[in-house]
Amino acid sequence: MQHTDHFDVLLKDTVNLSQPKLDMLSERVEAIYQALRKNEEIGSLVQDKLPQGSWAHRTIINPVGNNEFDADFMLQMEENPDWSDSPKTYVEQVYAALHRNSTYKNMPHTRKCRCVQLTYANSMHVDIVPYLTLGNGRQVIVNRDEDDWEDTNPEGFTAWMHDKDGVAGGNLRKVIRLMKYLRDHKNSFTGTRSIILTTLLGEQVASIRKLNEPGYYSNIPTALFHIVRDLDEWLQDRPTKPSIVDPSGAAAPDGSRVTFDHRWDQSTYSYFRERIHVHAAEIEAAYYEPDKEESVRRWQTIFGDGFKAPEPSTNGRKFPASTSAAAVATTTVGRSGRAG
């Protein structure tokens, strides 16, 4: 059985990052951006900021336990000819700018391969990724470890994600969040990067699948069942790690398409392939189980106790399982009919 209302509760109360945290993220990124714009050394090079990764794609989820949640943003910078021989200088200079800032100098900030990571106590960290369009039109980020450029097209990837999610009726993003939850909270297919997981799930979504079955992505459990099953079939046909092409269309200087192949190895791929095969069978069994209680039990075996029914309705209105009785009373006093 599908239990779409249970999935709504699971996402809202367990999987999704809360709106207050998303608002806090936006505020902190804006503050970092303004501080870098005002920096005397690099401020003239700072042009814009762009959400990146799960934040941009709306696939960000709650962290495990008391762990920090994280988000990336692209710091769009103008090319400095004096740094052309050493791309890692952009990361070094962003790090130095934070180190000079009165607000951020005492906060943990670390140089990573492609970013500067700024950590807020007991809440979150932000990865600041220098991003440039070079004079030849090449869009790049820095690989500090190799002191070289990496080709990228963040807006192209976000547009691809938007298109795929549209085909799936807005359910692809929810499926990705659910699968990231399995990876992070249930320790399944650990080691598979989010960019690869997002790409592989998204590539299974196709309009042609809806020609014979218009409801192929009609709701969350149906989209989850079909996308994971289709991914499983694709993986089972490929025992050897396949090449995963960046769907944004990003290309290297020689014209070859950028891939994510360097982000995992055969061992990680084999484990991912094995775990997706297991999950596809579990999801199919829960989806087609005719007994309501047994079906819920099967879904809970996959997703845990957060998979549950909404709280009973009050005056015809349903409240999520996390809503307290006091909140229900406060919300309903003095009102009649349906909320607008």
C-alpha cells in the first residue's frame, strides 16, 4: 500500500530541514557574502553568490543526531591575472579574508580541496566555493589539491534538476531526500556522494515512461518505487563502475564532457549497487503489500518510526504527528471552516 499521508509526515517531521534552519542558512550566507564584498583585499573581485548543491536543488535534509547540517554556495569572482598561474590562490585569499574579519576570525574556518569551510558552533557549516568564468568563457571552480581548475556549470545542473523534477510532478526532489535519509540516517550505501546519487536518480526520470502509465510519478511512494526500481535495473546491467556524466553539459577544454567518475571507486560503486538492489525489493514489497498494518510495518523497516500516520483530525483539519495538543487548541480556537 502507498500510505501517501505517512510519507508526508515522514518528510515534514523527520527528513526535511526545517524552514527556520533554511532561513538561518540564507541569513548567514548573506552575511558572509557581504563581509567578503567589503574586504579590502578581495572585495573588488567578488561579483555574486549562487546557492550550490543540495541547497540549490532543494534536496537538503536534516543531519544525523546532533551533527551539523551543511550547505554550499558559489562565490562568483572576477579573474585576477596575477593569480592565473596558481588557481588555489582564490581559496587561499578567501580563507585569508575570513581570517582578517572581526566576526569570522575566531570561528573555525578551514581550507578544503574546493572551498573554504566556515563552521558555526553546534549548528551548521557553510562551504564557500570560489567560482569564475575565465576570459575564454570557461566556467571553473578551484581544485586546491592539484592547484588547477575544474570545469563546472552550476546553473546548468540546477536547470537539469528543475526539468527532471517537473517530469516527476515535483516528486524527484522528495525521492532524493528519502534516499539521502537512507544513506545518512540508516547507514546505507555510505560513501556515495550526493552529486552522484542525485544524478543517478534524476537520470531515471523520463517523460516516455508516462506514455503507457500516466501516473508513473503521481505521488511520493509511486515515484519512489518506480525511480528506485528503474535505477536498480540500470545498475544490475552494469557490474563494473560506469562513467557518470555531469548532466549540466559542462565540458573540459578539449571538448570532452565532465564526469563524476573521480568521486567514487569500484568498491564504493559495488556496495551502492548491492544496497539499491536490496532497497528496490523492500520498497516493492511494502508498496504492493495489501494488508494495511503489514504494509506500514514494511515501510517502517525501511524508514523507521518516523513513517507514521498524521495525528487525528480536529474539526476536519489534519495536523502532523509532531503538532502538540496545545498547538492544535491554539490554532483552532475562534475559527471555523477550512484554513485558507
